Amino acid sequence: MSSAPIQVVDSTAIDASGSLNIQDLLLDNPAFGTPAISRTNSNFSTASAGVATVDLRNLGSNRTLVLVNGRRYVSGVPGSSAVDLNTIPSQFIERVEIMTGGASSVYGSDAVAGVVNFVLKDDFEGVEFDGQYGESSEGDDESRQFNFTSGLSSSDGKGRAMFHLGYSDQGAVFSRDRDRSAVDQFSGIYFEDDPVANPGSIFDAVSPFLSSFPPQGRFSAGDETFTFNDANTLQNSFSTNGGDGVAANGFNRSGVRTIAIPTERYLFASNGSYELSDKHSFFMKVLTLQQQPFLN
């Protein structure tokens, strides 16, 4: 039996990062790939918008086992074993242990990519309050958080308890506010290209690539297709993406899409333990999350 290397992220690094979510800090580690679900890639999701998951080595969130104090944790995504890291307050974390090799032989097939173990504090005493505000260099993606954490222990040292109340609000980043994403485009094999005759077309971006289905609606009558213009009057001659001297008049979906979903969270968490005897102890954990993603 051989030992496996473990990376450790301690509470000092967590506090210094200023991250609203532990996912943001973990993604700075090259061992983690692009998460299956995050605030920046769940714009079109209905059941998991705003969820934060981890994905070791890009092998899939379902193959990355997430533990809390060495125990399996409840899933945060319906029909999946992926854990929502929004439910684990950063202020509770003593350290994060990351093992990327040989984990499946110990934990099973859901640890093929590795294991991420969140070790929570168990000896915190006192009261801690912190607040934070920030925004992107473009003046959007406003983020703010307020947290209250307290801990106490019994006089005999056998009992400990911690409580946490947290609020965080992360603003939107709209596609229209970035030059590279302001106009809808298509990346991949364009339907007018022949990928055999022009294999380089799979890397070409076609812009604009607008929709011929505007929010005002359209309908067909016989051989004619009618749509509405900006003045909400009918027109039956239009060029969706333009060309040959005709201006594009299709619907630009990027005008209403978001790069990052605005998300508001309320979190209550508590844990406690009591030593009944040298061989027996009692512990409890309570986590309640209310999360409201504002979808477009």
C-alpha cells in the first residue's frame, strides 16, 4: 500500500483570498478543471442555476468526491452526486485537503478523479463579523457579503458549538457589456461550410449570427414569413444576418444574455459536538441555504 500526495489549503489562504465562495479560490489550483456548474456557465440551466461545483482534472463533477470532515456530503444537484459548495461557509473551514490520485481504491468509483475533503473548525471561540464589497474593472459584477460567526465551548471542554449567519449578493455581468460577446456569434462548423473541403472552418467564428425569431414573434402565411420590426409593424422582407449590402436585422440574443448570473444567498449553518465518554461522542450539523438566481 503506497501513500498518496495531499494538497492542503488552510484557513489563512481562505481568509486572504476574499472569495465569496470557496469554489473561486479552489479554481486557482491547476488540479481543478472547469467546473460543470458555476455562476458563469449555468445561464440556461433551470434546476442548478448558480450552483458551485468542483471538477478535479476535468474528469467530471460526478467523479470528484466531496467530503466534509471525512464524511460524504449531500448532493446539491437533482439526479447527481455533485455537491453545491454554496452550502459550506468559508468561515467554518479549517482547511481543504485535496487528493488527486489513487482515491477510487479507497472511496469507490465516484472518486476516480480524486477527493476534496473540507475539514471544519471545531475549537472556535468568540465572535467574528466581516463585510466585503467589490466590483470588476468594468464597473459591474458588484459583490457584497456580510457574515456573523460565533463559537463557544463548555467549561469542562467536552462540548463545543459554532453558529454562522451569512448574506452574499453577486451582481450580473451582461454579454452586451463586453466587446467580445456583445454580438451573438457562432463558433464551430457553419452550416454553409463543407468541413471536408474547408477543415479550418471549425475554428472560425461567424459574426453576427443572429436569430430570425425576435421576441415580438413571427408567423408564416403561405410562402411568406412575416416578422415585426422595432416599431412593432409587420414586415416580410428581412435579412437575419445581413450580407450583399443588406443590413442585419435579426434578433441579437447576446443583448439579453449574462456571462455571470446575479445571485443572492442567505446561509445559516451550525455545528456542535459533545464528548459523552472516552469512546463515545455526539455531533450535529445544520446547514440551510436560500439561493435566488435571477435568470434572464
